[in-house]
Amino acid sequence: MNVQIEKCFKTFHDRIKISDLDRKEQSNMVLREKRDLLLEDLKLYFRKKNVTRKSDEHLNFDYFNQGSYGMYTGIKPIDGDFDIDVAIVLNIDKTDYPNPTTVKKWIFEALNAKNNRTVLWKKPCITVQYTKAGEEKYHVDFAIYAGANQDGHCYLARGKETSIPKEKRWEESYPKALKEKINEKFINDEERHQFKRIIKYLKRWKDEKFKQENSGTGKPTGIALTALAFNHFSPHVRDFFTNETKINDLTALTKTVESINISSIWSEINIQLPVPPYNNLFKDMTSIQMEKFKEKLSKLKLNLEEAQKNVDPHEASKLIQQVLGNDFPIIDKEDVSKKSPKPSITHSGESA
């Protein structure tokens, strides 16, 4: 049964994954082009700003993909609204700009110079939203950082122009360190690839089972699930007795969920970001929302355990689809009777 179920997981992963944004693939072309056009607008804005500045020090910035694109853990959104997270690291010291919205306003002005896009202030970022036929299709979130501070730390500009004073603040943040922490969790290729796949499976489960909840409150964030996997995942990519490659995503996902469930069943979930400021990624959940999360997690655990025990691959795949959604294929009853191939399977690539 394991080989048939593992093929289902491979198909599932191929259906939900998104590829590395900077690979020259057709599926990424529009997103990559939009990001690059926006970055050109930022460069032009700062070139013009530097001409009029009295200071001899020119403003400039570095950028990199952060979030799921940076960690290769992205999945296709169910609602169709793709998002890209881009870090803009300015060569400024935050002490020169006590009000971070001053800096965020530069980014807003640069991106809002054209009429074919909607630019929004958000507390952690400036967002450019694109629509097609009245529907949101993709957006780019620009997180703005002060990266040339005397104390050697990196800080995120938080707050809107309309925010109350205490919400306008510089927050210690290390997006590059977070990328490295996740991407370098495992040295072995198969273990690292499986780790990233398990994160994607958890994200799709969240999208399927938390459709009614708001992000940041009743719905766990993608980084919260990533941190849970970071703490609780252990790889299942080799045969215990022969040490030969034998990928088992069902066991890896089941054991990860069981570990998360055990750690949280008697207490509130408190999972910290793996890098400074080490904030609790579930702190915005109320006690009621936390209980709902645990109930859904228990249901996921139960279905995965039942799927592992079920000797009928058709029924096992149905149990998994109930929690992971319709992109997980159900094995036909007719295929169950066919002879299974050799019990070994290899996943290729780490795509997003």
C-alpha cells in the first residue's frame, strides 16, 4: 500500500507546489515580471530622490525574496490570489528615522506613481495588489528594513500613516537569518526536500480547514506552521534495516502531526519564531480559537493514523483527502488489485 499512497503524495505535491520565482519557467513569468517592474520603479524613485537630497550619503537598497518563496515552501492559493514577499533592506540607520512610516512612505510613493495598480499601507509592509476582471489575482508585499544600524541589528518598519503612535515602531527582525535557518535545517537532500513537502502539506490543510477564519487570529499563519514543522518534523526517507532510500511522506506527516498534538494538547500553543525577536507565532489566537485549532489538528491526526492502519489503499487515500483536500488523489478500487511495483520511490526536486 505504501508505494501507491506515496505516489498519491507525489501527485499531490506536484499539484499544490509553486516553483522558485527566479527559475525561468512560464508559470512564474507574470509574477516575476511584476516584481521586477516594481523594483525598477523603486530604483528610479531613489535615483531621483538622491539628486534632491542635501546629504552626501545616497539612499539605496538591497532586496531578496522572503517568506515562502525564499524558503521554497510556497503552495498555490485556493483563492487564486498569489502573493510574493520581497524584503527591501535600506542602507539607513533607524535612529535617523525615529518614525518608520517616514521610510515606508518613500516606498508607497515610488510604487503608487502609476495608475494600473492598487497600493496599500499595511502595518508590516506596503502591498501592491493586481486584479483581473474584478478579482484579486496576485499581490506583492514589500517589507521595509533598516539595515545599516550602528548596533548591527536589522529592523522592520511597522505601522501605517494612520496608526496610533505605539504601532509606529522599528521591530527587530532577521528575514535572511530565518531563510537560512529553514533552508539549512537538513544537510541531506532527501531529508530537506521531505521537510519542505511536509510544510506544504500542513499549509494546504490549513487553507482547506480554516477557510472561514481570519488570518492572524483564528487561522494559523504559514510561518507559524513552518515553525511547528521546524520543531516537530523528523525525516522518514530510509529503510531502517537496509538504509536504502525509501520515501514515506505519510509516516513523516503523521509523526509530525502527532508530535505537534502531544506538545499542545494540555496547554496553549506557544511556538516561537526560530530567530529574533523569537515572538510567539500563536499569540493572537483567543482560547476559543486555540481549541478549534486543536480540534482540527486532532482530526488531521486521526485521519492520518487511520490511513496508515488501513490495508485498503483506496480507503486510505479517501481518509487523507478528507483532511488535505481534493488535490490529493483517491486511488481507484481497480488499481488496488493490480500488482504493486517495488517498494521504493524517490521524489525529485524541492520546488518552492
